[in-house]
Amino acid sequence: MARHARKKQKVSQETSKSQPLGTTDPLTDDALKDDEERRLESMLFGTKFVPRDKDTVEDDKNPPQYAGNVLNNLLDSDLFFVDDGAVAPDFEQNEDQADVEARDSDAESSSSSTSRIQPPSNPLLNSRKPPAWIDPSDPPSVSLATSRLRKLRDAPTEETLSGREYEARLRRQYERINPEPAWAAKARIEKREEIGDGAGVADLLTSTSGILGRRSKVHLKAGLVELERLRDANLDAQASGSGPVRVVAFHPSERVPVLCVGSTDRRVRLFNIDGHTNPLLQTLHVPSLPLTSQSSVAFHPLGSSLLLTGPRPFFYTHDLQTGTTTRHARGLWGTTFNTINDVPASRKRGRKGDDRGSRNGSGEGMEVTAFSPGMGEILAVAGRGGYVHLVDWKSGAGQVVGSLKCGGGGGGVRSLWWSSAQQLAVLSGDAEVYLWDVGERRCVRRWKDEGGFRGAGRVMVGSSGAADGSGFLAVGSNTGFVNVYGADSFASSPSANLPTPKPLKSIANLTTTISSIQFNHDAQLMAVASQEKKDAMRLIHTPSLTSFANWPTSGTPLGHVTAVDFSAQSEYLAIGNTRGRSVVVIGTPMTDAGLTGG
């Protein structure tokens, strides 16, 4: 049945009247909704379905109360505000634009100003950025009336907390129960001190070095060292009966964590040291070349190749980039050491089938070698009779370009060490140290190790990159003593006759023949070992020249140590023994990555 015309006119008149703010919203005005929209709302929101005709009749009987509708359609932020006691600012505001437009445009009138009170702003909210999203399920306030939350109160009268304050109280309670570890607090303090010293954004922008490659200087303390055993580096090769380990050598680059292990089965194995699985990368088999000394396998200073030498007049080179191994059958590219008249005739005789005859009668061996630092342009090879042969490695020809004669040669040459690219230090078996100017082929200094005697010299290692720039030189003997000298021991002067240097300290922690000595990259650590006694190894704190008291212990399975080497940045320490095992030990004295022994 159609509606009466009067009612239609009445509805149109009522809707045409000006209504207060909030009553003209088409989404909330039920008078503008048809029956289909009402039915959908009742299905979605569970409200009672009221037909439009019935609702119109009820509206006629009960005219709308605009004030109530206005409050229903306004937001909560327009209806309420939090009174925190702050004084609200007064400001003047012009009359509504609708009233101004209703006035006569030709008449001159000024708008009246009214003073309104605005809700005060919360300083805590203004100090932060506005949230990008607010979860409506978060409670605006939390009651502290429960026994579980009473511990969060600061005063007995507190009953409720705001959402942010509740979160801050929970965080404070968690930190009280679980305090910050000492190592984290120490790291934060050190980082703050580094930033205070100027290691900030300015230094980063003015440097061309890599961000990830930056390392802070670590200064070791004497007394104790933190160490932990890890998986053996050559664990997979131990079951194959590889024999005692003779050589351990790390790649010279800190970006290449590769460890080279040479054993008496005449195999050289390359491992990727990661501290967990240490996978095997490659195995080199040299059946005709025994590996007998610590320098039998040596990386080139540039890290591009491996040099394999032994008690034979020939050697092998392995190119790490191409993976090819080359045997140089005639020695140093055609120059065998027997062409140099430094071998007595009695030493050249050997029986048929004897290894000594093959290496004595055909030429000298190459058991002790050393590359010059930097580019590795010269290779020093210890010969017989006190000779040291200089090999041109830069040109690729590998020819012997010179020889150095050290004393009578009764004790032979035991160790070689380059203090610089032009100065070579040689230790003889008579415990004498020779300093040679390689460019001039001239001995610039000669002195005897304190307490040394004929046949006492065993091993010599130096380090010119100490933390204070001074450097050290260590000489080990067959009595177990290790004499540590300062930088004055390898200083040279062509005109002045320098006196015999005095050792800074004689380390007597071991009682048998010293077989291995090795410094780390900045000469803060020195490893000393003897092969003749089980677990005979010590780590020396070089600034104080004292050994670490807590390592090794009686439960440290080091065995008879045959070889020792540090990695490029002292993250790892490799230790080889006669059982063919690489005992891996890791600690944190030098870098964030740690210190490992294997």
C-alpha cells in the first residue's frame, strides 16, 4: 500500500531542515536505508530487522532528539579528555564558517571570538613519533588489583597503569630478575669508550678500508687464557693411518681460513678451518718426497702456491689457483746444489739403494727453507757445510743467484728467518747467529747465543711486527732453554761494532730439546714445544715473558708435539703430534673469532 502524500511531504520537509553536526552521515542515518540494506545489517551484526515503513511510523510518533544523535555519532576523543592537572592554553577561534556565509556579504561585521578549553597534550606522547598502527585490542589501562600484578606497583595506592607504563614496568621487572651478563656490560662499555675516542662515523667516512674487516686492538693479559677443544682438523684422515704430523701451516691471508697438514705418509691435506666440521678441500700425494721438517711445506707469502721440499735434490710446487702440481726433477730449474763445491767428497758416497746415497750423491736436500717477506722474491735454502743458497723466485727461473757461508760448518744450518726483505738471520748448530745483508752478500753481525755450545742450537724464530714495534728473537736449544732477545739482537750497523745482545729472559718451562717455536701475528703470544716429551708445550705471554698457568693441563691430549703454527690473525693455533692427530683448541684472547689449536 502506497504511503500518503502528506507523509512523503513531511519526510522531505524534515530532511530538508538544517540538522546539527553528526546527524547527516548517510552510513549512520537509518532513515536513508532501504529494507535490503537493513536486512543485510541484521544478518551481519545480529540486530533486529525493522522494516522501513514501520520505522518511519515510529519516527513520526517519536521525533528524533538531535542532541542524543549527535553524541552517538561523535568520536570518543571529541567527547572526553584526560585531565592531568596541566593548565590548558587559551586561544581565540572565529565563528563557524556556516554562520559567516549566512550573513549578508555587503554588510561589514567582525566575527566574534569565543574562548574554548582544549584537552591538554600528553608530553610523553608528544616526545615520541606517532604510532603507525594502534591495535584496538590493547587495553587503555591495566588494573593492578590482582596479586600477580601487585609487584609492579611503586606505591601502595596505585591501582591502574596505562599501556605504556605497564610495558615499562614489565621490562623493569624482567631486568631485575634476569640481570645483564657481565660480558655484555663490558662490551657495551668498551664500545662506548671506542666511540668516545673518535672511532665513529667520521673515521668511517674518512677511511677506505672495509667495514667488516675492522678489528679493534686486543691487548692480552698475563696469567690465564681461555681455551676450548674443538673437532680435530684431520679427523677423517686419522682412520687411514696417515702417520705422525710433520707440517702444519696456515694460509698467509686472513680471508682464506685454510690449514695445510703434511704427514709421514707423504700426503699434504688442505682443510677449510671453520671450527665445526673442518671439511677436507684437497689431498696432494708426493710419494718420492718425504716430509721431514716444519718448513717442508710452505705457502708463498702471496698465497698463490705451495712449496714442497724435503731431503731430496728436487722439489714440488702446487698452484692453488689452477690446482696443478709440478715436479722439478733437476732441482732449482736445472741448478742442483752439487754444482756448488761445498760438499765434502766423503759425504757424497752412499750405498746402492740407500736413501742417503740418493740424496747425498745426487745433490743436496732442501729441508730448511724460508721465503723473503712481502712479495717472496727470494727463497733461502739451507745447504751443507754452513752454506745458505739464495734462489731467485721472482723471475720464475728459480736459479741460484748467490750463496752465503756461515762459519766452519761443523754444526750446519738449523734455522732461517728474514728480519726484513734485505736482512737474513741464520742459526747454526753451534748456537751462533749470523745477520746477512742479502743485497751486498755481506755478514753485518755475528754473535753467540747465551749459554750455547757446539751442537746446542736447534731452532730460531723472530718477529719484527710486535705490538710496540720493537720485535723479538727467540733461540731454542737442546737443553730446553729458550732465550728471548729484543729488537737490538737483529739490529745492524756497518760502521759500529755492536756488542753481543743479552736475552730479555731465558724461559725454562721445558726440560727437553726444543723442536718448535712460533710467534703469532703481533708477537703477543709465543708457542714453545718439545717433541721428546708428552704434552711438552707452553704458551708464553711475550710482553711479560711468562707462561699461561692454566694451559695445557694434565687432561689436555696434546701428545708429542711436532709442529705449531698460528693463523694470519691468530684466530686459530694448529698443533700437530706424532699420533697423527690435529687436536683443535679454541679460545678468545686475540680476536672475536677466537684462538684455535689443532
